Amino acid sequence: MMERSAIKLFFSGCLQLLFITSLAALLIFAAYERAAIDISLIEVIYWGGYAIAFPTLLLAMIQFSQRRTASLSGASISRLMMALCGVSLSLLCLQHFLQGSKALSLFDLGTALLITFLFALELAVFQQSGSRQPKLKTVHFKQMRPAIFLFLFGIDLSMAFIPLHMETLPQSLSSISPDLLIGLPISVEFFCVGVAILCCGVWLDKSGWKAPFYTGLVITGLGCLYSWLAPDAVQFILSRGVLGFGYGLTLLASQGYVIKHTDSSNKARGLAHLFAGLYSGSICGAATGAVLAEQFGYGPVFLLGALVVFSVILYGLLTLSQPVGDEVVKKAEQTKKVDSVTKLNTDKVTPPSPSFMSFLFDRQVLAATLFSSMPASIAVVGFLNYFSPVYLNRAGLNDASIGQVLMLFGVVLALLGPAIGRFADQSETKRGPIILGCVLGGGAFLVFGVLDGVVAVTLSVLLLGLSNCLVLSAQSAFVLKQEVTGRYGEGKSMGIFRSSSRVGQMLGPVIFAAIIATTDIENGVMMFGVIYLITAILFALLTWVPRGSPVIKPVGITHE
């Protein structure tokens, strides 16, 4: 039995090494192609073969020398495979330095290796979420991370060339300026994401996470197919709206899954893992899609994106679906809780469910919305998606270098997000991590007071990444701990709160466009940083509760 398990682990490990090394080799070859360096694909494939031989031998020695291979935990296997993948990538990199062209920049080589490393990391997280005893089919919040990684990978395969594809389609909206027209697909997509998040909140409270999750996946996949088949500009814009609506449903439903399978001790860490997988998938999808589009054109990339999104359905059915027995046990436990609460509180009247306005204007929720979520959204979208490309272009950087600088934001979230989420879980109220994150966010823009150019933008991107590691997960956990959230409903509350960030995303480019229009750009960015710090102070003041005040628990059944 142990020998069979060792053989199974050996072959699955070989497949993982083959996938990671092949992906790295193809991305390095694509980097050579973009740099117009004469090298054959066969030669790069040979490099990959040499790079995979030694790690495979090590894997065989380790697996078949283990006396208790069957008892290896998912965490142990993931660490082993991450180490072997690291050895393989190092050997591939060595092949490049010994036999490749020195004309390929270290930035291009590093980008290819980074994308491959992120794929290896997501595979490791999936293995970590595995149970020591698979027959129990335990559910772990980390199991959603590979799903959201694949989901964003499929969607963002086309992110880099949507405006370019829009320009190639027949235009029937002659009254709209070309510059505005090519941006409409993205604008419509994000608008529909916000609408779907609002709708999904109510759906989550009524039906749980499964129905909106799978419905969103189907709609998103159909949107990708529609984008592939759209014959003109109008239908392409509509296709992105369909995709955005499905994206919004799946995004909030995935957060509902994590919230359901976490408690107060690991909720922030669970959400941090989710956002880490999200940004990691976005980085890998955008970079891989740009390479594929260059080789095969735009159409096949839309089709591949649809296939990847539909594959998440299969992953969900095999991994995320909870056994019926567990659901029955949980329902029985919930029934006991209801009965005990009813017996203990027979003489108490249950408070009525608050209205939309009562929830939105609750002091704690309003502070989190206006002075944490909104500034963070304005900062990320306005600075990263609008200001930085324009500013760096004026500083003389090409498109590839600009993309590599902006990738640092997602890399920080993917690598440090879960660890910082663990730190956020140690805070009972979640105020501390949010305040610290807002201070780091404000400090990211004060950097322009002492530095400028590429160095200033790079440091600001890193600080914004650290800031969002704290606020993205802690904000949601903070709102979920409020009494008004328990009475209003977690799904509706998260839908309203998360949709507020979409308002910030729309305001971000407008605010930073005004900053660019000023005569002194650096001072304008510094002023935004000062305002960001003021919002952090306001959040701290509005959410402060005296230590002597009683802690009010949410009413009703929660997932904590």
C-alpha cells in the first residue's frame, strides 16, 4: 500500500515538475522572441530537459526512501515540491547564463521566472489544503485560493490587449471619440461587477455561496466566448458587461465561502489567501495572455480564457463541494444553537433587522467605508492603473519596464498577504491592522517628497502592496464583527461594503488625472498622501470604543 502511494506521489510530482519547467522554458523563449534574439525553441526545450532531470532523481530518492510515505501531510509534500521546483528553475536559469544570449535583460528573465514561481506557489497552496486523511474530505478555506487563481488567470488572459482588440473591430459609434471608445469595454465591465456584487449579497444570505459561485462561473465563461465571437464594437462591449456581471457574482461568492469556513481566529488570514490567489492569477494571466496574443492573435486567447474559467467549475465540483453528511451535521449543530439561544432568551425580544440606511450609516461601517475602503480603492486604481503608467512613460520607460514595476504590487500581495493576514487575525477588533495599512498607504505618496522618477514609483508600489495586505483582509473582518452586520445579514453587508470600493475605483483615475494636470506633480501626490493620512486618523477616532464599554455580540447565527 505504501509502495503504491509512493509511486502515485512520484508520478504526480514528476507531472508538476514537468509543467513548471515547461512553462518557464516557454516564457523564456517568448522573452528571447520579443528581444529579437536568434534562438530555437528546441534549444530552450533541451535546457528544460536538463533542468528537470536532477530534481526528478531527487524526488525518486526521497519518495522511495520514505517508510511512511502515506502519512505525509499536504504541507510536507508542498514544501518538498516547492524546493524541487526551485532547483529546476535555478538549473534552467543557469543554462541561460551558460549557453544563452547575454542580450536578454535580467528584467525579462526575472519576469518569466516570477510568473512560473507564482504558478508553483498556487500548486503548493492546493497541496497544503489537502487532508492527512483524504477519506474525511475535510473542507479548508485554502481550497478556494487555487479556484480564484484559475478564475482570474482565465479572465485576465485578455487584460493586456482589450483596448487594442477594440480598435480592430468595426465601429458603429461614430459620435464617441476613439480614445473614449476603446476604454468603454473596461468601464462597462467594472460597472457590471459592482452591480453583480450588490445583487449577490442578497443571494448569499438566502442560498449560500454555491449558487452564485457556479452561476457566476457559467456567465463569465459565456462572456469570454461572446468576446471571442463578437463581430463588432457594440457587441464586444456587451460581452465585457456579461463577463463583468459573472465576475462580480463569483468574486463575492468566493468571499462567502471563505467567511463560512473560517472563524474569528483565522478570518483575516483566509481572506488574505483569497486576495493573494486573486492577484497572483491576475499577474500570471496578463503576462501569459500577452505572450499568447503575440504568437496566435487575440481570438484564441479569448477562447482559452473561456476554457480556463469553465475548468474552475470542474475543480469546484471535485474539491469545494462539501459532503452531504457534513452539511447535515452542521445543520443539526445550528439547530441546537438556535434551541439553546431560544431557551436562554425566551423573555427577550429579538431586535428588528436594520434597514439599508441604518446599516450604511452605522458609525463603524461608515468609517470603514469612507475612511478606509474608499481611500484605498482610489489610491490603488488611480495610482497604479492611471498615474504610474503616464508618469513612468514621461520618465522614459518603455511599456515592458512599466509593467514590471507595477507587477511588484501583485507580487507583494501574493507572497506576503497570507503572513500579514495571520498578524491581522491576532487583533481582536481589526482596527490596528487597518490603521497601520492606511498609514502605510499615505506614506507611499509622501515618498514623492524626497524622491522622484522610477525610484519613487517603485517604492510607492511596494508600500501600497504592504498597505493592501493589511486593509483588504482586515476591512472585511472588521465589518463582519459589527453587531449591525449580524442583524442585517453577512451577504448583504459584504455586497454593500465591497460595492463601495467600486466607487473609489471610478474616482481614482479622475483624481490622479487632476494631479497630473497640476504644474507640480510631486507636490500633488504628496498632498494626496496627507489626505490619506487624515482619513486614517478619522477612521481611528470614529471607530474608537472605550475599554470599559461592553462588547456587543452579533445577534443570530454567524459562522464564527
